[in-house]
Amino acid sequence: MSFEDIPRNSFHWKIAIYSAGGPFCDGYILGIIAPALAVLTPQLDLSALMVSLIGAATLVGIFIGGLLFGYVTDILGRQIMYVLDLATFVVASVLQFFIGEGWQLIVLRLILGVAIGADYPIATALMTEFTPRRHRGFFLSFCVFGWWVGFAAAYVVGYFLVGVGEESWRWMLASSAVPAAIILLLRLGTPESPRWLASKGRVQEALAVVREAFGENADLGDLPPEPPRTSFWNIFRRGYAKRTVFAGAFWLLQVTPLFAIFTFAPTILEAFNLGGGRASYLGSVIISLFAVAGLFPAMYLVDRLGRRPVLIWPFFITGIALLILGIAPKSPAWVIITLFVVFSFFNSGSSVLQWIYPNELFPTEVRATAMGFATAVSRIGAAIGTFLLPLLLSSIGIGPTMIIAAVLCFIGFVMSWFMAPETKGLTLDEASMVREPVS
């Protein structure tokens, strides 16, 4: 039996937990900066420009890491990169405790971003290539679930640590070393992807991995006998250019408003006159927890209802929520919180497609390359949005800023309606097959 048709078992769950552990750290590192910035900004007397640069530094790093290390992962393999990026998390996280100036934090956040950008294609490619097709959407969604749990956990930790005192931000930032060290130890000894091994002509090694993981009756299925050579430019050839544009564009349109809003969530809630101090932190925690809740229906529906509806309709719903926030910024507190909850719930739900589509739509020899490129493209928008948000708040105010975010969601709705393919139930070879004429 092909390992892509083997029923879900304990090995799949082990790979899922190890793979999702990286995204958990990714989300935690990206989330913890919001409560930390609220405390360290006055202490280090940071300007609005410096705050914007710190907020955007990790996202710029993700752009570099995704663009570079997705391709490196297709060349060197999934397993070695699977461990190295977590080691970088640990070291850079600890060093954040000792910074004394804003520029030092920018450098460390940039390094962390590079490691995060590397982990996206590494962890998801390995997860994709071990997963049975019937449950692929669920398991890749589980990686996204790990990201959001980490993101929400960062807000919870920040909420409790803010009472420690003026130096609480140091403990917040360094705390990401703890989960990173745990996941690093768990990932040691993870086998290499059999699909990657086969794509490099190492078929016997691939078969040995499959049989050790799934039993002597497992086989490699109908893998291509002579897979094409890995080349970065293949994601723009043979009809894949349209898929590359789609994967990067819908992801960009999802995360640009998301990161801008969540990175500065306490500040935004204060701009809506919902209180300052720990009250704004508590509001941020509530919104982030609803983001985690939004994943559960999406994880269930993506393998049953399909990929397209789980992507398309949340764009429309989040656009409506942000538009109302922009038009009526002086609404009662319960209305403001409800609209942010709606945005978080549906945006996070549709985010499962960020790691499903790029991994399904491209063949093994460029799967991590495509995932890394889509990651990089998405972070262009996320970095710009995060950089501009404090400046927009101080220049045009909260209402127009929310309207701009709503417009991005509506663009995503229209684009996904016309470009999103349906890959539910397909094997990886079927999903990644291009039916367009060779260019």
C-alpha cells in the first residue's frame, strides 16, 4: 500500500506534533513582541520610527528566510534544516534578554525572522510528505493551529509578566527560548522525507524510511522514476507561475492586516478608547483566543467542504468587520470587541490554507521553494503593514486605517474567487500536476 493511503496513525501524530512545534515557536516569537513593545517603548525612549522598525524587523527576516531557505531545504533536505532553525530560535531568544538599545533588538528580531521564515517551508514540507491524502488538510492545519496557539500563548504570558515590573519585557522576549529548546530536543532523530529522498534518486533509502515508519507492507506508490532537477526558477515555469502568484498573493492579503493589528493590538484597543494598561492586554488576550477557536471549524471543513470555501468567504466576512470598525470607530465597547473577535475568528480559520495550498500545488523538487517564496511574498505586505500602522494611527487616525485594512480583505475575496483551485482528496502528484500547455 502506498504510504499516502495509509490510515492515520501514531507516527503521523508524532510528525505533526514535532512539525507544529516549530510554528508554535514562530507564533510565540511574533506575538510576544506586542506586549513587550508596550512596556519597553517608554523605558528605552523609542521613537515611533524605531518602534515601527522593531515591529517590522521579524517580518523582513521571514522574507529573507523563506526566500533563501525554502530553496536550500529542497537542495539539502528537510531533516537537517528541521533542527538548525530551532537552535537559532534558542540562541537569539536568550540574547534578547540582554539588549540595551533599540537597534540591538532590531538585529535579533531580524535573525529570529530569518529562522522563522526557514521553518515555514521546512516543517510544512516534511509534514506534507509524510501525510496521507485523506488527512493532509487536517495535519497541515494542525501546523497552523500550533502557530496560533503559540501566538495566543505569547499574549497570555505577556499579560501575566507585565506585572513583574519595568524589566518585564526582557523576560517576555527571552521566554521564547523555553518552547524552542523543548521542540529542538523532540525533533532530534526525525527521519528524512521519503519523497525528498526519492526525488534525489535515493529510492532504497526512501523505501527504508517508509517501511520503518509504517510497516513492511508500505511502499512508495507511483512516484516519478526520474524527477526533475531542483531549480528555483521552476516555480515560474511549466504553468506554475499562476500558482506561485496566487499562493503569495492570497497569503499577503490575509496577513497584512493581521500582523498590523495584532502586533500593536494593545495600542489599537486604546485608540478605540477601550482602556489602557492591563485592560488593553486583556482585550488582546481575548481576541487572540478567539483566533485559536476559529481554527477548529476550518480544520474540520477543509478536508470535507473543500479548500475554496474555507479561503474565499472569510475574506468577505473579515472585510465587513473591519469596514464597520472603520466607519463607526466610536461604537460601544462590546461592538468593537465583537468585530475584532469576528475578524480574528475568520482570519485565523482561513489561514490554514496558507500552508496547504503552497505545499499541495507544487511537486516535491520545488515544494519547499514554493512555500518559502509564498512566505516571502506574504511578509512584504506584513512588514509594510506593521511598519505603517503606527504612522497611520498618528496621521489619519484609527477609522481610515481600518478601512484600508478592509479594502485588502475585499481584494482577497475577489482574487480567491477567480484563482483558488480545489485540491481536496487529491494525491500530491495529482494536486501538483499542471494541466496547462508547457510554456
